[in-house]
Amino acid sequence: MKRIIAVCMLMVLIVSQTACTFSRNNDRAVIPGSSITPAPGAAKEIKGDGENPTLTGVLTLRDADTGRMRFVDIKTGTEYEVPYTGSTDIQDAYGKIKAASTMDMGGIYDVYVDKKGKAVKIHGNSDAWVRYDVSGITVDENSRKLSIGASNMIYESYTVVLSGEERISIAQLVDQDKLVIRGVGEKVYSVNVTAGHGYLKLTGVDALVGGYVSIGNKQLLGITKDMLVTAPVGTYTVNVRNGNLSASKTVTIVKDETTSVDFSEVQSDPVKMGAVNFSVTPKGAVMSIDGVEVDYSSPVSLSYGTHRIKLVANNYQEYSEIINVNSAYVTKVIDMTSSGTSTSTAADNTSGYKVSITAPKGAVLYVNSEYIGTVPCSFDKSSGKKTITLSQNGYNTVSYTISIANTAGDLTYAFPEMISGGTQETTTQVQVPTVTPATTKSSTKQSTKRR
């Protein structure tokens, strides 16, 4: 009887805990760190008959000193370790003999293993395809869909992602990376980062905030205070401009390192104002300038420099333009293009919700290169692909790519802990002292950020 009562009490406890969890998950969707970075696992041994392919797998490790290779089975995701020798028959998918040292990391191979567990043959899989020099992929974590332009493919939870010899998560790929992608059919089984990314820190840009920075012909971004740009490796000319203020410098971006470039020599002129007379068709369209709704029934006073204009109206396509104010008075004529539909854009279901970052605590958060605050912190939710960058003294700076759906509800991300060591920060010239960014931002200021 006592045993029955104990079992009943245990079931009640489990049900009550489940109900609490269900309630919390309905209030906020939590993406744990384990879904961002896969947990490492020990490789297993495998044996076969040596005559038929024992497995088809992705090459993840090749150790010439111990004479062992590792392959992730594309059917099961199990990682196997097989010894090889100089007599192992190694060929590419076209039957060309290859040395073990020239095998492609991330390549897909048919592995023939004998009864003792040694590799007899390792041949490139004839059904595998490869795409080189890929960038700007979109990853949907919920459906495990990977998109390259108009092409949609599926990846597995065990799809191998390599940056050099390091295994990383698919979430750590950013638009600036150059990739080699391999798969079979519509499935992607490996991704190699052939040219990665580093970070560009702009300092001394108080006079340039609100203007724009271009990094070679790769990126064009609005300048914000304390920004940290995720940039592709290479040497570029960095141009900054805000109205009649401009400067340019040459920088070299090194993989996983932060390069700091100082523009403090660019001093702001006394603020000049110009009046802009807007003539808009249709009448009644709602105008916002630099994110703030304005009344344009009379000329609008704007500071010299660049400003972003946005117009919305029923039955018309949303209009957006960047204008440059450089005279005391100007008339701007805007004729919106009719869309022939009752609404201009799809409904925004994210409005009023937050994305909270709870880990790693103490790291500085940037979203699409813009400074947000120190974790834990949050920003306004908006749909689309976001580059999340985390930086902390003494730790390696790291970026992740997330895709936020146009759905209601708050989101919470808990990213993996930072890896100690820190990247070297290089500078293009002697830096002048700058104010250390605040460790927190008020909720009022954060609520104005929409990424």
C-alpha cells in the first residue's frame, strides 16, 4: 500500500512539473546552447568484409602519425575511426589514385573495411556533389533547411562543418564566409569554410555617427557608436562618410582577429541645417525619417548629411530612400509606385516582442554589427537573418547566424560559453583614449533598437 501511495505521489509531481514547463515554454521559446554547438562524441570502430562499402562517410580527421582517419556515416551520423596504411587503395570519385595527404577534408567517401577493422579501400563517392565559393547561405534551424539563392536543401543534425581543422556549428557560419558545400541528392552532409571572417572595430567616429562606412566593395553599413563589424578576411579600403565629412584607410582583416581603425582625426563642423520641402504622391502617406515619424506638410528641418526616408500608404509599395542634405533649401519630389493591393507589406507579427540573450554572461552583444549591451540583455524582435557577435576581454570573439521567423512571442537564446584565450587586436595607427562602453543600457534605450 505504501508503495502504491509513493508511486501516485511521484506521478503527481511529474505531471505538475510538466505543466509548469509547458506554461513557461508557451510564454517564451528558449533556444539552449546545446542546439547551437553540437556536443563532441567519441569515435567508434567498425568492421566489414573488405569487398563491399562498409559505410559512406564524411572525412573529419586524418592523422598521419597514428595512421587513422575518422568518418561520419551520412546515413546514421555515427562517427567511426578506421586505421589505414600505405597499401590502402585511395581514389577520388573519378578513379584517380590519391595520396592520403591529398584527400579532401569534408569529402564524402565510400570506405571499405576488412574483418580486422582496417581500411582496404577509400573511394570518393560517385553520387556526391560539391559546390565551391559559396557565400550568403540562409539556415532555417527549425526545418534544417539550407538555402543558396533559390536552391533549397536539407542538412542533418550531424552535418559536418569545418573551419580549418576545427569542427564548428552550422550556426557559426556568417554571410562573409566563403564555403565549400558537399552533399548527396538534396541533403548537405559537409560544409568547409575556405575563407573565414574577422572583426573590424571603428573608433573615434562620434562625428560620423549617422553616416555610412564601406568596406571595399563587400559591405555598406550605417555607422553607429561602438560598432563591431563582422568582415571577410582580406585587405580593404575602408571609407567613412557623413555629409561633407569623409575619410578612408586601408585595413587587413585576419581570421578570428579584431582589427581596430581610428577616425578621431575627422572632426565635426558646426551643425548646419537645411530645409527640405517634400512633395509626395499620394497625399496622406506616412513618412518617417531616420526611424522617426514626421509631419511633412511644411518643410522639414534636417541636419546636413545623410538621412533615411521611408513612406508607407495603403495600396502602395513601401518607399525607402537615402537622401543627402547639403543645401539650405531643397524640394524633394516622391511619387510612390502603386502596388494594386490593399496592403503594402505583410503583417509584422514580431512587433512588441523581445529577443533576450541570457548567455554567455558578461559578453558584449552586437546584432548586425550594432552594439546592444552586455549579456544578459535584449533587443526588439524583428524577422529575418541576424548576425550575433559576442566579444569579451580575454576570450575569443565569435559570431553566430540566427533566423527569426515573422511570428509572435518572445525569444530567448543561450549561446555557448566563451572560449578563453582572446584574439589579438591590431590597429592601423596609434589609438587615442576612448570611453569604455557602458556595461548596461536602460530598457528605454534598448526598446528603440530594432534588429
